[in-house]
Amino acid sequence: MPVSDHQLYDAWLQVLSLSELQAGQTVTILTSSNTHPQTLAMASLAAQAKGAIVNRLDLPPVNGEKSLTRDLLSYFGTTPLTGNKAALAMLKASDLVLDLMVLLFSKEQHEILAGGTKILLAVEPPEVLVRMVPTTEDRVRVLKASARLRAAKEMHVTSKAGTDVRFALGDFPILEEYGFVDKPGRWDHWPSGFLATWSNEGTAQGKIVLDRGDILLPQKSYVTEPVTLSVENGYVTKIEGALDAELLSEYMASFNDPESYAISHIGWGLQERAHWSVLSLYDREATTGMDGRAFAGNFLWSMGPNNEAGGKRECACHIDIPMRNCSVALDGELMVQDGKVLPVGGGKA
Ligand SMILES: O=c1ccc(O)c[nH]1
């Protein structure tokens, strides 16, 4: 249900303070036809209250005629910034970009970050933003887990449903999502509260079995019968199961791109204020499914682009799959056991 302007304004003030926005700095609010009016209005008011110079850059949507879904986090490659020198110049000249449009997985995003500009993505509904307004505790929790992941050479994920998959680690950076941008050149997503990395190219091996209730994004569905995905040399080579498997397979095949099946980011959820069940309570198009990506104890893995991590793969198809009841071990040390987050350093596999 809705939140008041005052609640959302306060949440924006908190996020901008955590993002260390200084008076006199330049903020550009990036919008498109999907931007929520209350989010835009309160972001602008809060940034002005912080004494920033506030601009708005509104860009027309793209890819609508190519994508089979309206989900904002499903179809990548070109963005409204592609070839748009004037818009890129404005964003690169800004200290902070509030992305209410979605630039994720785009080379333009990297170009903007490279110059020290911060980018904060915020496209979930206002009540979800307020429910998961970021805190310094979120950052502490994510950074503590991130230090452990950074040191790891292998991630081994298992589940009673039959998942048994290994990923070699070390070639890619850690994706630390705690919901605010406290350093120059940082990107983050509000709401979040999870971490990930990318497996070394070509190393993912094994089997991932989606059990009843595991989530497919952008499908925004809970699988009802097991889906078995074979993983060989860094790619999903087979998708077996009933209707869920067929729907996922046909959607991915529509991109006609073998790179869509590459394993992308892998990690786990740490956000106690995110809930697995939320997706069942919203219309499919009402959210991008961040509760699913962030709920504490999930194993979140994905297929598709890895340019986010400096990789070469910019494919358009992006699938995120948060799973319940998995055990995630780093070099034999359990981080998550049967879907429950262990204190870092808390359990031997
Ligand atoms: O915040 C996000 C959202 C989607 C994704 O794939 C990664 N991080």
C-alpha cells in the first residue's frame, strides 16, 4: 500500500546522507516513461534540501519492441544513452546520478562511473524503497561477507533438492549491493542487501536443481515443479523439467544468442527486510523483484551479461534466479546452510 510523501522524502534524505551528497554538488535525476512520479518528486526535493544543484534528464524508452517482457531488468545492450553524446556529457559532469530509469549492464554506465560519478539505481515502488531504506548495518553485513568472498578460490553450492555446482573464483570483482553510493565511481541499487561475484570464465561445473518455490526473474514466477539445469564449462547446456522449464527455455531461445546461457553473477542474500513471499503479493509488472534478489539466505545466480564485472559479454538476455534452501560454501566454509545465513566464519561444510 502507498507511503506518504513525508515517508519517502525522509528515506531519500537518509540515502543521500549515507551517499555523502554535499551541498553544491550536482545531481542529475535520470528518468524515462517508467519513472514513478512520487519517487521522482521526493528524490528531487531531498536532493535540493541537501543543497545540491538538481537537474533532470528525461530519455525516451528503448527496446520495447524487442523485449518480450516489460520488466526493467530483463533486456540489455542498448540504452537510451547509446549514441547520445549530449546526455552522456551531462551525466559524466554530475557528481551523483539518481537512475530512475535503469542503466544497468550498459557500457554507458561504466563510462559514467569511470569519471568518478556515483550512480544509484532506484526503480522499485515507493513502499518497497521505504521498507528497505538502506542502513550502515546493511553495509557492514555486506562488506564483512564480501571480504570472505574476495579471499575465496571456489564456491560450492548444494541443496537437498539435488543442486551440486562449483564455481572457480578470483578473476572478477565483488558486487557489493547495500543500497547507497558512499564512494566516487560507485554504483549501487536501492533496495538491495546482497553480494555476488562472477565465476571465472568457463569454470562453472555441475547441476542446479530449482525446487518448488525458487524464483525466475524476469518471469516473476515461483517454479512449481523441479527444473534441472546442467552446467558445463561455464554455460547452462540443458534445461529439463515441466512447464516452468519450457517457458524459461523458450524465452531464452527467443534471443537466439548462445551467450545468454553463460553463468553470470553468483552470490547470496543478506537483507532481513526482504522477503521471499513478496513476489506473490504484487502484480507481475509492479516490481522488478528485488525482494527475491535480496532476501537473507537465498542463493542468487544469473545467466547472461558479465560486462558489469568488466567482462566482455554484453548479451541482451539476463535471467536472475534466487533459490531457497541452498548451502553456499567458500573453500569449504559454509556462508549459508540450507537457506540460513551463518555468521561469517561460522560453519565448516
Ligand atoms: O541489483 C541488481 C539487479 C539485478 C541484477 O542482476 C543484479 N543486481
